[in-house]
Amino acid sequence: MPWLLALCVWFTLAWAQPQGASSDPSAGNAAQAQGQYRIGKIVSLGEKTATVQVAGANLEAQLPTADPTAQGAPTKISLPKFHAGQTVVVYESGGTAYLTEPYRLNDLWGLLALFVVVVGLLGRGKGLRGLLGTLASMAVLALFIVPEIAKGNNPLLITFVGAFGILVLSIYFVHGINRKTSAALLGTTVAALVALVLAVLAAERMQFTGLSSEEAFLAQFALGNLDLVSLYLASVVVGALGALNDVTVTQASVVQALVQANPRYGVRELYNRGMSVGFDHIGSLVNTLILAYAAGALPLLLLVHLSDVPLLVLLNQEAFAGELVSMLLGSLALVLAVPLTTLIAAWLLRGKRLDYLERRWPQR
């Protein structure tokens, strides 16, 4: 099973590479419009060039360099430390070869194998199903969401449809089709819808353009008809899905455990007891999601600290305001998902096994 998962992950990632690129490093090349990327091994190093063996032939590749100054001030730039025998990526264009960076995929495969083994040993069957559910989610993202957006379809609609498919696969496949998982799916869907509606209203009121990052600008330049605002809104939903999936399944499991402990609990009692755990969930998950967003925006926060521009002016810029909206709406969706899922699970699971209990241990 682990080797099958690794093979499927490899296929999905290889498919997601730019068209014309070879996913097989041993082939030694990946055709690009401007040149070729090739995989080779360093034979020897000089001061400015390195001899690299590629597909059985040696070629001279220029080593990467960096401008030591920026606006007259010394700048420390960290470059890879190359050595003889190291596998590297070489870019060839116009008869000149450039050594770009170390080849890291072998190390990534090793970490992936370690992750699969640990999850398989500790999580057993459910852990492996979780890995396969993750693979299915990646496949939906790579095979449906990204290509459909690239075709010019509405990113918001495509992402929401794909996200719902991801939720169905990840929840039902990993945990089975039952009342508990149905409650988790409903709670996640409703919370994501609320976050989406609020994101649309916020983007309209704050007049977001979607051009808040270099990647967004390049994507619009490449595709031409890309709706960047819808793409931003879609990213808000996707960003909260993982945490939503976790909290809703856990809350539904809490309610199920309460029903199994005492099937005579009604909806109100199940909700109140389930929320005793839910309040702890809310307190910890809000902090978790905000820290996750802050970690992703750490370079941006560093620029805020060093900038001479007033803080209020910086926060008003779309790059910062967009991150704050994503952070707040993602956290809001998490908070809403806890009581929603608890209530839905209490309603769906109430009285389960009660008839059996009455037959075995009738009330007196």
C-alpha cells in the first residue's frame, strides 16, 4: 500500500508540472519554451564554472552569482554550497549552461516515504485511508480545479465545486458514510458557505482588485481573462477547508461518543455537552489558524517592521488587507463550524441505539 500511494502521488505531481516538462529526472531534461532544464552531477568545481555530467556528456555550467550590494548597502545573500558529486539542476539556453540549484527531489521522496511509514504504523488502516484521501484531494486540485481555472472558467464556482468534492472524498473515504460523517460534511459546507458570502461582501466593499501579489499579476498576464477577485475569494475558502475538516469531524465524534455513553440524551443535552469540548476547540483553533496565516506572511510582517510608511497606511494596502480578511474569515468559519456541527450531529445521532437499549435495559 505505501508504494502504491507513493506511485500515485508521483503521478499526480508529475501531471501538475508545466506542459512540455519531463517528470523523469533520469531522462535528464525538461523542455521549456526558453531553454532546457536538465539533471546532472557535478564532476569538478572552478571559481566561476562547474563541470557537470549530463546524460553521459560533460558540460561547463556557470555558477550562480549575486549582486553583493543593493542601493549602496551591503546585502547578505545565501547561495547554495555546491560540491563535487552533487546532483544539480542545470539550465541550458542559447548554447550557455547555468547551474541553478541542488536537486532536492530525492530528499523529498525520502521524507514522503518516512511520513507514509509513520502514518501507516501509528494510524493503521484509517491512517492509510487518510493518506489516500489526501491524494484524492490533490488529484481534484490538480486534475479539475487548476485546469478549469486555466481555461477561463469562474475560479470561485470551480473552486467551491472542487472543494465540496474534496470534502466528500476526504470525509467519507477516511471515516465512512454514516450519520457522524454526514454531520461533519454538512457543518463544514455551511461554515464554508458563510465564509464565502462574507468574503464576497468584503471584497466588494473594500474594492479588492486581486492584484495583491506578483504571482497574481503573472497569472493574469499569462491567462489574460483570469478573474483575480474570484481567485482571491476561492483562496479564502480553500485556506480554511483543512482546519474545518478537522474540527467538524472531531465535534461529530464527540457527539457520537456521548450518544454511545447514554442514548437517552436529547438534542439539547447532546449539544450542551458537546459544546463543553467545542469551546476548547474554538479557543485553540482560532489561535492555530491565525498563527498559520501569520507564518505564511512572515516576510510581509518583517517589511512592515522595517518600513517607514505609517502602519495604518500599510494595513490599508490590498496586500495586507487581503491577508487580514483571509485570516479573519477563516477563523470565523472555524468558530461557526463548531456549534453548527455539534447541533447537526446532535440532531442526526439523537436516540441512536435507544430502541436496543430499551429492550435490553428497560427504564423503571
